[in-house]
Amino acid sequence: MNSFHTSLLLTGVICLSGCVSWPPAGQGGMAEHRQEDLHSGQAVPMLGLEHGALFDLELTRRHLDVLVLEGAELCFPATVVLAKQREDRITRELQGELEHDAINDLIVQHKLLAQLERRLDYVKLEGICVLPMVTDVQKTKTELQQTEDISSRIYDLLNSDNQFAFDSADINPKYAMRLATATQLLNKHSSFQLRITGHADALGEAAHNQALSLTRAMEVSRYLQLLGLSPDRIDLDAAGSSNPLFGGTTPQDRLVNRRVSVELIEPTGFTQRVEE
């Protein structure tokens, strides 16, 4: 390198060192010295539980829609009705600002849809439930609507007015009437099985509430059998006070939490429990 080029290079280095300032080591660059260029200065709102629950609810809705498109409504109409019922319940909980209740139901909904997906894959693989040909679509839609209507009717009968008095497993007269009507429909549609889960409110010891919730489920099962339903179609479970409908402690909340919940199950030879 000749002396001219050396002088030019030195001049450039001197100019650069005089015209450019560098942040102290560890400060991360010039952007940290002009943060106003990176954002408007307005506070970013914090997202609450309701935003996450709404997003999760939308995911479960789309999951159910996909399963319906794949044939879930044809193969497991009662389970689809149950999923739609819980979807509506979660929507009402979010509208009522009961975020924690909605999140608990979303957890159950995820488990239900995962089970439905596995059962659907199984019956399609084994040829147990065959999707209709194009020429039979309209007939299948009519039959499917009839099955859905019956499933929804039975579900509503079994899950309405199903509360109990405090520390009691006695069935109230209004619920007894509903059980009688539901049994008539169940005997006409023998493909449906039941899973009866007993519940208790939050008062009392956990062990006592667990036993009480099982007694309530057993009492409903006994009543259904007296009305003519085969015991082979009934499965029992107990949740104690672990899955309340409402998280409050008012007498009204505790009354609603003293209940049974009944699911309609379509047998396929493949069973896997969904815990409430």
C-alpha cells in the first residue's frame, strides 16, 4: 500500500471516529437510546382469563366442526349433542363472567372431543360405522336429525331438575317424572347407554361428599331400573364436590351443585372414559 492510500485510510478512520458515537458495552445498540422510535408510548392492554377462554372455545368449536364433517354426527349423535350442550354452557358462563367455571368446562370439552376423535377413527377403521353414499345423503340427514332430536330430548330430561336437598340422595318428584319419560324413550332406542355421575356441594368433608355423590348416582340408577331400564346400560361415577356447576357459596349455587349429570354414550366396542 503506497503512502497516499495509507493517508486516505487514516483520514477515513479519524472521520468515522469523530462522527459516530457508540453506546457503552452491554447496552445493546442505538435502538435502546431511541425507544420512542419503536412504539407509540401507549400502554398495551393486558389480556384476561376471558380472552384466553374465548380463544379456547373457538378452537373447540372448530374441532367439533371438523369431527362432524368427518362423520361424528352420524356415528355418535348423542356425543355430538353432549358436546354442543357443553359448548352452549361455556358460552353462557363467559357471558356471565364466570371465567373459572368456563375454563373447567373447557378442560372437560377438550377431553370429550379427544375421545370422540379416537372413537371415530376406530369405528371408521373397523368398518363399524360406514359413511353413506351420495345417493343416500338426504335419507341419512333425515335419520340423523331424528336421532339428534331424540338424543337432545333424552339429555334434557336426564339433566334438568336433577338437584338434591342438602346431605340427601332422595330424588325430587319433578325429576322423578322426567326420569320416567326418559326411560320410555331409552327403551325405544336401545343403542344409548348412560353414564351417571353424582355431585355434591362444597360443604362437608371431601370423603363424605364423595360417598354422598356416589349414593346420588346409585339412587338415580336404581330408579331407572325400577322403571324398566336394563342395568347393563348404566355406568356410575362420583365426582364429590370437585366439579361444581357454579363456584359460588350462596344457597342457590350450592343447590345447583347438588346434582347428577348424565351422559348418553353410543357403544362401539371401543370405550374410554372422559372424566368430568
